[in-house]
Amino acid sequence: MSPQAQLQHPAPQPRAVGPRALLRAFAAGWQVLARAPRPSLCFGAAFTVAGTLLVWGAQALHLAAMTIPLLGGFLLFGPVLSAGLLGVSSAVRHSRPAGVAAILGAIRGARRGLWALSLFCLLMFLIWLSDAGTLYSFMLGERSQGLAAALPLDPRSLRFHAASAATGFVIANLVFAVTAHSVPLLVRGRASLVGAVMASVRATFRSPLAHALWALALAAGVFASLLLPPLLIVSLPLLAYTGDALHVEIFGDARRKPR
């Protein structure tokens, strides 16, 4: 997109919302999931398989204590990887067919800034992983295997997970503020990369309580589902649709603007 076109189509301004908007968003997200179960559950299943492979890899390398940092870092890609589901959400909202075509259309139509956000998420993942790996080498050191070794069940393991979680908390909040609204803005062609990121951060600070509760719900929903991995098949698309519904509450709904 040329600079002139970006000036003609500036990023939309966010409006302030309260916690009730999050309740409405959850209701809307569940409605989308109920009306388009097949693509939603297929996405959730693919994401669950990828997470399972990470767990298997950590166990195979006898790095069981790295399981939780690996999964937490992997979830940083969630907003970008769920871009296709935004097509399903839009299709349901506008009474269009919500299938593979809607998913592919959302991905194909996304502005190139979405791929820059993917690289940003990858960089944050690598920072998270390298920090957790450094802490692992200093605080634990020995190799381990088994489910018990992946959980903070002893003082040394608890200290390691607490230290890695502190860094992860900062990185996760940074990624959340940057991607929560910039991904749907880019997928729907409503802003340039810089404009979308600025609008996303602005929206987060304009409605701090709603976004804090949403971030808490995201973390609680995902990590609770990790205790029973098949639940991720449902919880991941539901959270993606809820996030999009909250985005619509804040930025309104709009058809794609010309590129």
C-alpha cells in the first residue's frame, strides 16, 4: 500500500469498553463456534497436535522441565495463527458460508504486515525460549523425563518455573498489546502495519480493565485446557472468536477496505 493510500485510510479509533463487553464477546464467540463447528474444531485439533508434538519433543530430549515454557512460548503465535478463523467469524456475522474458502480468503487477503507480525512473534518466542533455557541450565541443569518432571512439584523446579514465568509474563503482555487488535485490522485491510500496531496498543490502554480480564481469561483458559489437552480443540477456536468479537466491540465491524 502506498503512503498516500495509508493516509486516505488511517487506522480506526478504538472506543473504551468495560467488562460487560467481554461477556458479550464470549457469547458472540460461542455463537460463531456453534454455527461453524467443522472449521473451528479442525483448527483447534491442528493446534493441539502441534502442542502435543512440542511436549513429545521435550520428553524425547529429556528436557521435561522445559515443557511449560515451550507451550507458553508456542501460544505467542496464537493471534497470528488464528488469522484464518477471523474469516470464519466474519462469514458468520455477515451470513456467508463459513468454510475453508472463508479461512483461505482471510489469509490471502491479509496485508503483508501480518507476516511482519509473525516474525515479531517468532522473535519473542526465541527470546522466551533462550531465557528459559539459560535459567534451566543454571537452576536445574540435569536432564529429566516424565510428566512429574514437567510440573513444579519440588522447590528447585518451582523456582525455575517462577523465574521463567516472570520473563514470560512481560513478553506475553507485550505480544498481547501489539497483536490483540492489529491482527484483525490487518486481516480486514483497515490499517497499515504501523497504524494497526499503534491502534492495538492504544485500545489496550484505553480499556485496561477489559483487556486485563481478557488476558487473564486467555491464560486461564489455555493452561486449564493443558491439563486435559482434548479441551484445546474447543477452547482455542472459542478464544479466537471471543477475541474477534471483543475487537468488533472496540473498533466496530467493517468490510474490507481497498488495498
